[in-house]
Amino acid sequence: YDRGRKSAPISDVTERLTLLALIWLADQGETPAHVEDVCTACETQFEEAASGPSEEEVVQRLNRLAGSEFVEQTHVGDGTRGKGNPAYGLSVDIETALEPFETERQIASLVESIEKS
């Protein structure tokens, strides 16, 4: 992991859900994961999100994330064109992959303190 290598901020909600699903799969020992696995994780782990991302949205976000410092793409299995099926995993440890969500944690803490007052 090269901290000097920075990608664009992860600000899109669908991209955040996609990365969180991949982090969850990594924590379960289920990476590298195919698109279908990431879609299923989005659906099952984030039911409370308004509506889960479509498979097309997940593919777009995974391709973008694969260019970030957090996610790597590999090819697993036999693809119809000989390339194999893309699979995705974390290129950093889980703690580092969660760093983009630190601001949300701080904001959630502030919201919670306001709600309690």
C-alpha cells in the first residue's frame, strides 16, 4: 500500500456501499469476490439502504474502485473470451479500507449527541 498514491474521494453513495460490501466479504474471508457476490452482499447487509444498487452500478463502481488504492481486480475462472471472470479484493487491510468512512463516524457521533440532548 502506497499512501502517496491517492485516488479520487469515495463520495458516491453507491460506491461507498460497494466498498463496504467488499470490506464485509473480506472480513468473512470471501474475497476475491465476483460481481454477483458483491451485489448479494449489498442486498443482504444493507437492506436499510433506500434501494440496493443494480448489478450495472456495482460493476461500474468496482471498476472505478479497482483504480483506487483500496481495491484490486484479478481474473478467476474461465471466461468466454479467455480473460477469466473479474474478481475483486482489498489491496489493503480492512482497517485501512475503512479510513474513507472516518468522517461519517465523526458525523454520526455528532448526530447521536444532538439526538440525545
